[in-house]
Amino acid sequence: MVVQRLLARVGVICLLAAMPVGLSAHAQNYPAGPVKFITQLAAGGGTDPAMRIVIDHLGRMWGQQTTLVNQPGAGGAIAARAAASAAPDGYTLYMAIASTFISLPELQPNLAPNINDFVPIGFVGEVPMAIAVSPALPVNSLPELIAYSRTQQGGLNVAIPNRGGIPHLATELFRERSGAELTYVFYPGSAQAMSDVISGRVPMIIEGLAGPLAGGQVKLLAVASPARLATRPNLPTVSETVPGFAASGWFVLVAPPGTPSSIVRKVSGDLREVLARADVKQKFDELSLSTRPMSSEELGDFIRSEQQLWKPVIKQIGVAMQ
């Protein structure tokens, strides 16, 4: 009996000692099958095209199928819940936009699990907000737009792609600081909002300078970057009219709570390698996107700093809606 007990204890010790090796081997073999990426963006909207560029390159690197699953609605809560409830095995990842961590905790504080339980993987892209109007609107500059809005009974209609998203926050902040008279028209996603602005049904939008907004079908009046963009030197900044105004949207890659650190490190390293590729950088430039290499730890710090940056703005402009 004594010998049997000793052998049993030795077996348990050996099993425990082998577990880290097993996890490491699992990460080395990852991924061994298709990987799904969830996003709250509607297909074709906002930075959806850039997300597809990144996951396509990851798929080719891994030799596996990668798919972007669009789950818009409820201010991003539908996508967040789907990602949070996924198995923490690295085969479902979450392309989260800024509002996931900035607005969602304020709008839906009882979201379970806590949005901050997601495991940071890496920063993907950033795009400055821009102010655009329908081609037929009789304004050609930001000062003209502000003045024109004050002549409209009830204010100038402005399309809001997602309630509580960065475009919404940026629009609220612009209205407050510029004194423009605006009335909000809410949409479930960017594609329909842009369609109505292009057609003239709604005359104005503030949205990320990517995808449809950069396609030349609307009049761009200003960009909310700290300085003029090298790719668009003739496009004024909003701060040239509204001093100190800057706003940008960003998107990051995170994993469901409990995802092993070995897998997180591998995906983080692979993501950084993809974003450093010349052809990816060129496509990002064409979409007016930039990126910043970040480790999992650096991304966690970045998200927390952005939460602190925007939290007083959300409270000040009343976006913590019931």
C-alpha cells in the first residue's frame, strides 16, 4: 500500500510538471483549425475593410481559414457577449473598437462578464475622425458649416452611425465646443448612415476617415487629427477652427477571458509581424489608418488610459444614457 501511494504521488507530480510543456506545445501548434474574429461593426462599415486585411494576412501566415463575423447591434453589447462567452482556446477572437471599452461600460454597466476581463492581444489600427457633408450642401469649410447650422430651424441634421460610439462622442464634443446647432439622426451602422449622407437625406456626418468617408463621394471639411495629414495636406484640421479639438477611433484585438497566455503571446507576435509588412502598411495608408506596435501588456495600459481620457467627456456631454 505504501508503495502504491508513493507511485500515485509521483504520477501526480509528473503530470503537474508536464502541464506547462503541454500548454507551450499547444501554443506552438496553434492554430490547428479555422479562427473566427468577431466585430460589432456592420459589414463594409467603418474599419471593417482594414480588419479584413489583417485577418486575411493572419490566415495566410497560419495556413488556416480566418473569418470576420459581423455582429452589430445594442451598442456593441451583442458582439461583446458573443466574444466573452466563446471558448477561451484562441479559436474565437474579438476585433473590438474603441467604444467597446469606452462607452459600453457606461451604457451597459451590468454587462457580464466585465468588459475589462477580456485579454489584450495587440493594437491594430487608428483612424482620425473627420467632418463631412453631402455634396449638395452649400458649404465648403468648417466655419461655413457652423454658421449654416445656426440658420436651420431645429439645427442641422447629422448622421450618428452608432449610438455611444466614438463618432457620437466626437459629434457631441464638436457641438459643444463649436456652438454648432445639430440634431442627431441615429443609425445602426456606418453603411446606411453614409448612404443617406451621400444621397443628401442627411446633410452631415462625423466619422472615421476610412472606407466610404475617404472615397470622394462626400465633401470633407476637416479632420480631427492633431496636425494635418501628410496624405491630405490640403485638408484642414478641426482644431484650426475649434482650438484643441482632436478625436480618433481605434480598434484592437482581444481574446475571451481565460485564454492561455501562451496563445495570447503567439497571436500578439504574429499580429505585430503582419502589421509591419509593407503591403499592409500601404493599404492602411490608403485607408488613412495608422498603427502602433503594442504588446499585450502595453495594450492593457493603453485601453485604461483611453477610458480615463474619455470618461469625463462622456459624463459631461451626457452620453451615459439610460
